[in-house]
Amino acid sequence: MSGDPVSMNIIGVVRNGGLALIDTINRMENLSAQLSRYSATIATNDNTDDTDRVLFDYADRSQHVDIIQLDGLASRVPDRIERITAARNAVLNRLEEKDIDLDLTLVLDLDGPNVCLDVQAVLSAAQRVAPLWEGVFGNSKPAYYDIHALRCSGWCDEDVWQRIQSTRRPLFGRRKWRHSLLKSAVFDRQFHIPAETPLIPVDSAFGGAGLYKTRALRGLRYSCRDEKGQQVCEHVMLHKQLRDRGARLFIDPALTTLAPDHHLGEGSGAPFPSNLLPREAGAA
């Protein structure tokens, strides 16, 4: 860890963020106070709660905060994943327009996973010099929940929702069938990863937080369609572009987030398998 001053874009998208948005912004402000330079850029749309007021109050407190209002997006883009993708790309477009040349870019979910964001864990991740990395991702507690965004050999090599949707439904016992399918495709892969575990190499992950070298993101955009036109997690396609450029991506077990309860189920939180540990750690 180098200890050099850290400059950072902090970005996210949110709709109807509720109380979690307030708590997350408090954490973002605590982090911002530790940075040499920063900007915060948040896209939002069609809120029916207090989110607009919370966001513009945040912007009023700092000239470095930029709120992108995308009202009407919900009616123009009915699919939720397509909307999130459009909002994330609006943020990336704004960053490149502003071109303020900050070293790192932190992408946060603003509706719950980061209400307890550990500022020191972010700074430690930001200042890490070995192993070389272009992106590191959150480790949610009590279990890594974000299997939709995950691609890691031996852990999750598929789009779990494509699998679930394409699996033939039985004529009878559909509730039991779906429960079993969710358990095997999602919950049984949601491992508990101790914070002291070494960085875990992945092709894609998220877990509510992603820290990138800003230069690695230059010119890239999110997409929620794969090469066959099938819907996938927008993080997966961004990370595929990064990997195609040779980027090194990891889950950082010390960069902890909170797993939303509704994403977990029976089987979530099993011990992390030793065969998935980095080779040096697995041999220890």
C-alpha cells in the first residue's frame, strides 16, 4: 500500500432510495473528506419518495456533486435492467464530458449495500499496489449475494437468470421446483468470504461496490445484452470489455458491503470453498 493521496470519482444510480440513500450519502461524504480531490455524480429518475430532495440537498452542500435528472425514463424504457443500464451510461458520459482526470472511480449501489461503507477499507483498496489491478469489487456480508454479476471459473460461469428462465417448468409442483432451482443456481453459490481472504480473481463481480482505475474505463459503456441479444447483467458486459483489454479484476474480501435480505435464501452463507482461493492461499 503506497499511502499516496487518492483522487476519486464516486458514482451511482438510484431510484426511490429511501432512508438507505441518506445513510449512504453520509458515508460518501466521510470518504470524500479523506480524498485529495473528488467528484460525485448520481443519476436518478421518476422518484416517488424523498430521493430528489435528498440528492439536491447533497448537491447544495458541495460544488463537486452533480445530479443527473432522467425523469421520464421509466415510461420510455419499461424494462428495469435497461433503465439501470441507461442511467449508468448517463453517468459515464457525464464523467467523460467533465474530464476532471481523477485516478479512481468508485461505483456504489445507493439503496442499501453501502449504508455501512468502511471508508478505510476503500482507501486501503485504492492504495493497493500489489497485485496489479484495474477493478476490485465488494464482498457482501453475511454472504456474497451478487451471483447475477459474477463470472468466475469453478464458481459461476453462466447467467443464472437465463438458466432459470430457460429451464422447463413441470406441470405440477412448480413452487417446489422453483425453490430448488433458485437454491442450486443462486443461493448455494452465495458463499461467506472472510474479510482476511486474499483477493479473488474474477472475470466479473460487483456486490454493491466496484473500484476501478479511471483510465481503464475510458471509452467503455455498460450494456445489458450479450452477443446473442439475450439480457444479462450490465456489469458483466462492461467487465467483458475490460477483460478484453487485459484488465485484472478481483473481489476484495476486505471491501465489505451488506447483502440485501431479499437476495439471500436457503443455502446462502456456506463457507468459501478452498478450491476457489488464489493458488498461493489454497496451498497455505
